[in-house]
Amino acid sequence: MIVERSEYKGKPMLVIKNGEEDKFPFSFGLSKAKKILENIEEIKKFVAEQENRG
């Protein structure tokens, strides 16, 4: 996994890639980062549930 800092319209962004050749990286700014952090336990729960579905 690769995490890079970037910029969009003058605003800081984080870009998460599976690798250098990732065609569809996941990127977000401060507002979404705060939402993710505020709900990290629910996100972890969701991932665990989905992984257990097989």
C-alpha cells in the first residue's frame, strides 16, 4: 500500500494506492479524513462483517 500527499484546487489531499500501477487510487481531503476518524470503529466493524461473509 502506498500513501501519498497531493493537492486538489489548492487543498491538501491524501492518496492511497494498492501499488504504483493502481489505476483507481482512493483520495480524500481533510473533511472526509475527519469523518473517517470519527467513524473508524464502525468502518472496522463493517470490514469484519464483509470479510466473514466469504
